[in-house]
Amino acid sequence: MHSAIAPIDIHVTGREALDERLEAAVKHLQEAAMRTGRHGILVTRNRAGSYTAALSDQVPFGLTRELVR
């Protein structure tokens, strides 16, 4: 990930909160990606209730991918 936009860490205990936080993070990152047109978005599940959303040069522009660790 090579971007000036910091990754967004998300820590939740419930599904509703997860959906809301992920949606907000992806929307924020989509706006940033539109400015450069060079990055996609990678959402990584680190463990139960812990996620990271970030711009990624490994994901094509216009796409959002998920990674489970």
C-alpha cells in the first residue's frame, strides 16, 4: 500500500456497527481514490471484530477487495 491516505482501523463488537463503520471507511477511501485514479480499496479482516481498510496499489482502481487473515 503506497498512499498518503492513512489506513482506517475498525474495531467493533456487533454486526450492525461493523456494516456502518465499513461502509463509512470505504466511502471515505473511494473519495480519496477518485482524486488519483490509481488505487483500489483493500479491506482486511485481521481477526473477529478487527478490520483495516486502505487504499492499495495492489487492487485495480474502481475495485474493492477483501482479504481474510
